Amino acid sequence: MAKTNLVTAAVLVLVSLSITFGALELITRVVVGAPWPEKMPLLRVQPDQNLGWRMLPSDVHYTYLHRVELNSLGFRGSEVTQKVAGEYRILAIGDSHIYGQGILDDELITRRIEQILNTENSNCTFRVINLGVRAYNLNQEVALFEEIGLSLQPDHVVLFPYINDFQDVNIKDRYERFKHMDWYMFDISAKPGGEALHKWNRRQLFRKSAFLGWVYDRFNAWKSRGNFEELILLGRLDNADHHQLSVAVNHLEKFHVLSKNHNLTFELAAIPVANQLIDSYPNNQFQTILRRFAENRGIAYIDLLNPLRDYYQTHDRLPIIPFDGHYDSQAHRVMGQVVARHLRKSISGCGAKASAASVAHADIV
């Protein structure tokens, strides 16, 4: 009898826990959303001595369930062909927010900017070239601009910094770690096989639960309290943080100088942190740093925070991918509209640099 009662009690406990977990799972999915499934192959990169890593040229991979086909330069978007007369080229440089984690090609901020600009009656044909690479920071982005971006003969450069771009990636260490490999999958830091693949498959089982994902995110948020990004938002930087910030400003200065030396228009458009759409941080310190840099050098600063905050207040939902933190297609639409509206006013002439410069570019395409 005692054994029967013990079994019955255990069953009741398991049933209660299952019901509780099911309820928590349902509530989390309603409030936060359901985790997006991932699909192989994931993003593949190759070691690069100057950049740390680069995406594989003409590679096909998936961002969640969305198929991505890179061009021959190894970036999202159509092929970058020889520049023609009347073409105005705009480079968009940034990290995974510009690459478009979880975003279809036609929904990318760069694609939306290009479509909007080309709907107007104009003597120009606008081409927006996406140079977004996942996890790139400012030191990599300026190196990318110098090594590849300038060779594409742009007329205009828009840098889209995100708050974690302010901390340098150790390019040398990253290259040394993977230089023995011809390529590897970025998300698993290996080729898809053996323990690395088993670990990824186990993670997919865990990711099926919205509630467990929410708990994991809360734990990570607690563990990362007081990190560099949070201190910037709160305006509580110490001497070491200020040094790192000064290094980041030097990268921005190099962007400015390179653009000026090549007669390019250089502008900044900070990608806001999602929490900034909800909470008010002191003086929006992240944006203030970039805005002051731009104002002191006569560079335009494009505000994306307030338009995204307006979207959140109007729709009562954060336009982000659940359990990811990257902005969704609606946010890309809003940001694309804002940037395109700004560019309409700031662009006064068409690209006339197509001649000899485009011949030099033809060799690398």
C-alpha cells in the first residue's frame, strides 16, 4: 500500500509539473513569441588575416529558415557589377543588424533603402551595397571599408554602429585560432561534424522551448550586469572604459578621414539597443557619443531610436526576433524608410565616378 501511495504521489507531482510547465510555455509564447527554428547549413566563414573572418564568396546558407545566397564578394545582395554613368553608390557597413540576421533579402534595410530611392523620378540610379558581417566590430568595419569598400567606388558611406561594436575584436588571435581551416561555420566555430554538430543538435532541442529560452535569457542578462555595453547606456564608464571608448572613436575618425580623402559622403546611423525602445537611459548615452562625434566633424547623424520607439509605442510590441535580439522585418522597414528619407535630402548629385575607377573595380568582381 505504501509503495502504491508513493507511486501515486510521484505521478501527481509529475502531472502537476507538466501542467505548470505547459502553462508557463504557453504564456511565454503569447507574451514573447515562439523560438524560430534553425536550418543547416549555417553561415560559413573563412579565416582572414586582416579582418579575422570573411563570409564565403557565393556561399548559400540559412539564417533561421531563410535562404541566403551571397554574391561573389561574399556579401548579401546582388552582384556588384561595373559602375555605370548616373549610378550613385551607397555603402552600408555594420554587423549582423546590417547583414540581416533572420531577415529575407527583400526585407533587408539596405534593400528597402534602395527601393525607396529608386521609386522617385531622378537622373540617378541608386545602388545600396550591403557590407554587413555578423559580429564585426568597429576595428573590423574600418578595415573592411579600407580593404574592400573603397575599391567598390562608392559615392556615399553610411556606418551603422551597434553598441557592442565599440569593443575591438582581437583580429590576430581570431585568425591564428582558425587559420588551419579553409572554412568553418561561424555559429559552431567548427565544421559541421562530430561533437560540434552533436552540440548544435542538442541546442536545437533546448531551443524548442520558449520558457526555457526566456529563463536562459534572464540568466544571461543577470550574469552580464555591469558589462561595457550596459555601462555606456547608463553613462557610468570608468577610466578603462573611457580608454576603450577613445579607441572606438579613433576608428570612427579613420572612417571620416578615409571618406574625406576619397571625396565620399560619410554618415552615421546608430542601431539602437532593443531595451532603449522601452526604457529611458540617461541622455541615450550610446547615441549621444555618436551624435557628438558627427556634429563636431560636420557629419550627418541619422536618428533611428525615436522612429523605432514610436513603432513600439504605436504597436505595443518590440520589433525583434524572439530569443534573438536582432530586429525583425518591420524594424528593417522602419529604419529603411528613415534612412531613405534622410538620403533624399542629403544627396545632391549623381555618381560621376564610373569611368576609370570602375575599370579598376572590374578586376576584383
